[in-house]
Amino acid sequence: MPLDNLGKAINAALRKLTRGVVDEELVKEICRDIQRALLQADVNVKLVFELTTRIEERALKEKLPPGISRAEHVTKIVYDEITGVLGEKKEKIQVSAHPTKLLLVGIQGSGKTTTCGKLGRFFQKRGFKVGIVCTDTYRPGAFEQLKQFSTVDVFGDPEGKDAIKLAKDGVKYFTDRKTDLIIVDTAGRHKEEADLIEEMKRISKVVDPQEVILVIDGTIGQQAHQQAEAFMQATDIGSIIITKLDGSAKGGGALSAVHATGAPIKMIGEGEKIDALEEFDPKRYVARLLGLGDIESLLSKVKEATEHHEMTEKDAMKFMTGKFNLKDMYQQLEMVTSMGPLQQIMKMIPGLGMNVPSDMIEMSEERLKKFKVIMDSMTRDELETPKKIHFSNIKRIARGSGTSSKEVKGLLDQYNMMKKLFKQFGKRGKKLRLPKGFQM
Ligand SMILES: Nc1nc2c(ncn2[C@@H]2O[C@H](COP(=O)(O)OP(=O)(O)O)[C@@H](O)[C@H]2O)c(=O)[nH]1
Ligand SMILES: [Mg+2]
């Protein structure tokens, strides 16, 4: 996996989420870890700070969808934001015209010739008839290099001096042979950028490609931004392939910098071998990079939960009739801090909203946090059927959550009181009596 170090560092940061309570301090710590990892991968400083500020803000302020743990939520936010700097969509090189012609450009050593061979192999494996045209008249042995490396037909002339003529002849040669895909390799050896651009334009004119692909060496990190922009100004760059992402510490910088130019990164090179090329799918790439095995199911879980975020009447009924368990209470308490659904329930009961002072149903952050820690140490069965929690369970829960038996009992008392209170709410018309000792 390319960008191994970046992936490992962010993954290690995310693993801290399983350590215990996900509070402000932990979120900040994780953001700092991510910051460090991204800076080491040569991602632009401004981008890194914008990104981590957004992660922190969202992680601390966003409403937690019901049924989603704080840890899952933070993971999803980190995934979202990092995907955002690499692009959302997967864009592919299409072989639809007959023949489809691709022109590869880029500075010397960026990996053009290698990538031509890899692309040939990639599309050959998918059933296309592919040919490569070598127009490099500068580098001795360029034609031989390509012929040896490639698994498809290569057109060229080791003695040739005229790159434009080679391009023209090569395209004709393969067109005559009913080739589906013609890939044209260029030299890009010039020291003078102006000369290189001039030759590129002339070759482009005779080849008339469906797509001009810029090949960029990923090891240059965020400098890739300038390079991409310079080429984009000079020619009609359709897409970008970033090479040498295997083992390059700066690959993250190159990927994010190129994405920032607006040109789609369609493929990435991850090694010297002919098969080391893959289509770039930002979402899958980030999921793999962060070691998020099942991000899809997490995403759909969050989506579903968000869609049902507002408290339903059914939920309200559960509370009004006192038929709620600790799990329901936990979810409600989570929401209380952000939107106060308890108040919402109150409003659903005519004439009641007025009677209950709002501070009575607002729980302090501190207590809420403690409750959550305690509930995290309960089994599912206990959360669903709190009646079953006996003294021995209380001791275990206290140990597991690093609290005292008294605190666990405090939570259970609170639960029972809420139950009682809500049962009373349910019996409309009756005068409301708050249970003795009710407080939050
Ligand atoms: N590790 C690694 N090396 C690569 C990759 N792509 C190209 N190279 C190497 O980079 C060097 C220059 O590649 P070449 O294709 O000749 O670049 P060109 O001058 O743009 O045609 C060669 O030694 C390649 O083996 C890649 O994805 N990973
Ligand atoms: Mg070359």
C-alpha cells in the first residue's frame, strides 16, 4: 500500500477513539496527530490547518445521530474531510472512440514511458487491442526500453530524429491495424520549458488525442501543484497520473496538491513493475489508507441515522409511557446537549411545557459524560433491560468504567426517576408531581 506511513499514523490516531470517552481533549489530541501525519506527508500547511480545524469543529459541534457512537462519528468526519481533499469522484480513462488516442506528457523522469507500458497492459487485460508510439528521439535506447517493458506492440525508430513525424507515422500504423487504443509517449527532455511545451503542442496537433495525460512524479510532494498548473496553462491537460506513490513519504502532498488544481487524478503508479498502476478512486483509497475496512456500512448507518434524527412520535410515546430503556435514555441524553429533544417531548404534551422549568431537564455536560462512560461499560442486555442489573453487575460496571458503585447506582436512580416522571407526563390531565429528588 502506498503512503503507508501516512495511513498508519492516521489509523493510530483514530484507534485512540476506542480508548474511552471521546471528549474534547481526545478530539484535539487526535487532530494534532492527524496534523502531524499530514505535514509529514508534505500536504500544504494551510490545507492541513483548514482540514484539522474543520475536523475538530465538526467532531465537537455536530449533532450525534442516534445509534452512532461518538467514535464512529469522529471516524466518519475524518474520512469525509480527508476524502474531500483528494476528490469525491472516481474518474476513469475511457476507451470509447475508435481508435482512442492518449498523449502522455510530463517532465523527464516523471515516469511517462513506464506509465505508457503500464497503461498498455492495463487496457490489454481488459480486452482492448493496444499500441504504443515512442516519439522520444532524445534518450538513447528509449525505444528499446519501451519495447522490453511493454506487453503490447510498440511503434518507433531507434534512428529516428523527428518526433512529430514519428507521432504521425505511429498513429497511422496502429489506426491501419484496427487498434482500439493508441498511447503516445513523448520525450520531455528539454531543459527549456518553452521548447518542451512547443514540441508538445506540435505532437498534440498531429496526434489529435482524446485525452492529454500529464504524468507527475509523486515524490515531489506539494510542488506537484505548480507543475500541474504550468502544464495546464500550456496545454489542454485532461487528466493526471501520479507515479511513484510506493514508498514515497510525500505522496499525500502530491495527491492533495494536484486535486487542488481541479484536474482529475485518474490513475496512480505504485511501483516499477508493469502491473503497478491502478485507477484512482478517492473514497476507496482513503478508506484503505486509513484502514477503515467497512466504511460503506458505517456511512450508510450514519446516513440512515441522520435521516431519522428528529425525534419521532413513536420515540416520544416511548418516553411518555415510561417504556424506555437505558439505551433510549443514552440516545436522548446525547441529543439533549445539542437540541434538547426532551423539551421537544414536553412540547408535545399540551399544557406541560409551561410547567417544567427548562433547567430541570437540561443535564450538565459533566454528568452526561459520566453517564456515558458508565453505560459504555454495560452489556447490551443491561442497556436494553435495566431491571436486570443487580448488585454484582453494578460492581462490575463500576470497575469497567472506572467509576464507583455509588455513581452507577446514581445513574440507575436517574433512569428510574425519569421513567416515573415520564409516566406521569403520559397521564395527561393529572397534575404533575415531580418525583422526590428529581434533578439533572
Ligand atoms: N518506484 C517507482 N518507480 C517508478 C514508477 N514509475 C516510474 N518509475 C521509475 O522512474 C524512472 C523514470 O521512469 P521513466 O518512465 O523512464 O520516466 P520518463 O522519463 O518520464 O519516461 C524509472 O526508473 C522507472 O522505473 C513508480 O510508480 N514507482
Ligand atoms: Mg521516457
